[in-house]
Amino acid sequence: MAGLSIIMLFALIVAAVLGAALLKLYKKSRNFSTRTIKTVFFQIPLFRFRVLIPTLLFMGAFMYLYQGALDSTASILISLNYDSASRGQNANGTRYNMSEIICDEVVDRAIEKGALQNVSVKDLASCLSVMPAVSGDATDESHYHVSTEFVLTYTSDKRTSHLDAENVVQLVADSYKEFYIDHYADNFDVLKIQINPENDFQDVDYLDVVDWLKVQARTVSNYMTELAYKNGSFISKDGETFNSIREKVANISDVQLEDNLRAYLLQNGMSKDREGYIGRLLYNNSLNDFEEQKARASFQIRNDAISMYSEEMTRVVLVPTWDESGEYYMGRTKVGIDTLSMEAENYSKTASDYSKGIETNRSVISALQNAGGSGNVSLVEGMIKEISEEIMDLAQKGRKAGLEYSETRMNGIISSSPIYHSLPKRLLLTGGLSLLFFLSLNMYLSAVELSKDKRMKL
């Protein structure tokens, strides 16, 4: 039974005794004057031993039941300690949802975390509730309030009565923090790079291996660049910064992959399937040539359109105009030249990129045809293995540094503090109800003792 219900029950008992006393006095007032009733009322003894015993029983029963109710319920305050919380957002900018505090995943984590026995997620969730610590009022804009503190309350029922209430709310609060970090903190799974050259590259041509490794290196580099933008001064426990890891990855990409491995392969014309690789490049060039022609045609169309706008035609769009202050000036309206110029520039760049790709493919074809594959296969495979291990090592260091940074940033992002029942408040409540019961019962006994033939000296 909830604590409030216990208070209401015992308050009703006091009210019932007081009502009975007043009713008894009302009935007696028909036989006695008002003055007599008043005299009886003010002559009620302050202490009666036979009233003390029921009062002590009343007090004991209230303390026992009220403490039992308090033991079956507990509350904890969950606070969001980051800037965007006051805007109703999660740490990653998505919309905050208070109900996630007691969602099934959080409750399941709490049960597993606390090794709670004989309770299901559904049963425990039904005993939990969450409310904003401070609620706003939507009727007036000045009363709007986005709460960043929430009160999580647990009230046991017959299916969960064997659980410790304070332990439950603490477990749920801790589980919610873990849930929040998992879902709304930085995700570094992309840096879990695993490379096994013997298996992964068994049927892959050497130059394709170089391109694939460059993609992995670029992934690590991009992630480190983003983290460095957030906090360039962060130093991991290994003494690494995001920028230092990014520079090491860039060195692998530019020096070891391009200047060493790719240059060695082209210099010696090495390929696992020379004819097949050359045929693929020739096919790619035919596609690139078609795309280049399309881009150059699009560029030419826009360039011709721009040339049609003569200087005289451009002047036509300058019209007399007055600004807000009444000043006169010649306003220029848009005629589309700027848009056409930008599109022409983009198509020119696209055509140039296709042309560059075609020339690169041609140089590779020439190298494969002329060198004849005189390189050392063991040396190439050794270089691939070494570079792969270095990329995995830097990816691991980057992920570790990222997790450390995220932990420091997210550690204080959510805090919780139990809401304890005040002992002075409980004593005051118990004493107040017991005193009211004592006075009410004393009044009732005085009303009963007032008999029809009782004489009092007024």
C-alpha cells in the first residue's frame, strides 16, 4: 500500500473518532445547556491513561504500515547535464524521449545487471513511472519549460514485493545511463578494421589491393579529422592525439601505398592476371570517355548560352529602384548568367576528372605491357602484410582514443541521486496524527461520560 494511502487511512480514522465525539456531544446538547457543553469541553483532562494506550497502538500501527509502504517504494532524480538537453534534444541532436528511461531494453538491462530473480521485464516495468521534476505550462509561452530532470519512481506490487525498492531504482538509473551512451554517444564500430591479407586478397589483383587499403586508411583519417575538429587538444592514455593518428595514416597512404607499393608494382608491371586487368582498364576507359564527352557537351552548351548575353542585353535588366529609406539606385535582376556559369564550371571540372582518370589508366596499361612482371612477389606480399598491420594498429589506436574521449565527455552527461524520505518529516507526521487521535479520543470519552443526571457546578 502506498505511503499516501496509509496517511489518508489513518487521517480518516482520526476524523471518524472526532466525528463520533462531535455527534455524541450534539445528541447530549438536547439535555444540557450550551454553557454546560462548553464547560465540559474545556474541562477535558489533558492526560488519561486509558487514552494513552490506544494512542500508542495507533502510533505503532501507523509507523509499521507507513514504514512498510516506504520500503515498497523509492524514487531517484535523473539529471541531463549537457547543453542541448534544455532544447529537448539528445547529445547527438535527436529528439529526447523521456519514456526511454523505463523502456523494455533499460528494464531488461537492470534485471540482468542486478541479477534480479523471479521477475519479468513486463512485471518490473509495470511498477515503474517517470515524470519531469518540473513541469511547464503549455497555455502561455512564458510558462514553457523543457525539463532536464526527471523523477523515476518504483512502487512494488505482489509480483515484485521481494525486491529492494532503492536497489531497483538505482539499477534502472544506471542501466539507462548505459543505454543512453550506447545509443546517443559516438559510434566507433567503423574503426574495427580487420585485414587478413592471406584470405582477403587471395583472388584480388595487387593494384586493387592498393586501392582497397587506401579506402581503409581514408576511413581512419576522416574519422580522426572529425574528432580533431571536436577537440584537437585531447590526448589519449597512449599519448596520441587525433591529429597525430591522422598524420600517421596519411603517411601510410601517401608514402607506403603510393610512393612505395604502387610505384614498385607499376615499375615492374606486376599483376596476378595481366591480360584481365588490362582488359578491365580498357573497358573503364571506354565508359569514362563517353562520360567525358557528355560533360564537355554540357559545358559547351552553357558556354554558348552565356556568350549570347551581350553587354547591351545585360544593361536591360538594370531597373530604377528605391530602397526602404527612399534612396534611388539601379537594381539588377537575375538573368541566369550566374547559374549557367557555375554549371559550366562544374561540367568543365567533371570532364577534366574523367580525362585524368583515362590518362592514369593508360599509364597503368603501358606499365603492365612494357615491364613484363619482373618484380618480387614475396616482397610485395610482405609490404601488403606490413601496411595492413599498420592500418589495423592505427585504427585500433584511433578507436581507443575516441572511446576515451567519448567517455570523458559522456561520463557526467547523465547523473542520478536517490530521493530519501526525510526522518524529521516522518516523525513530525507520526507525532501530528497521534496527537490528533489522542485529542479526538479524549473528547469522545468526555462526551460519553456526560450523562443526563450529571451535575456540574457552573
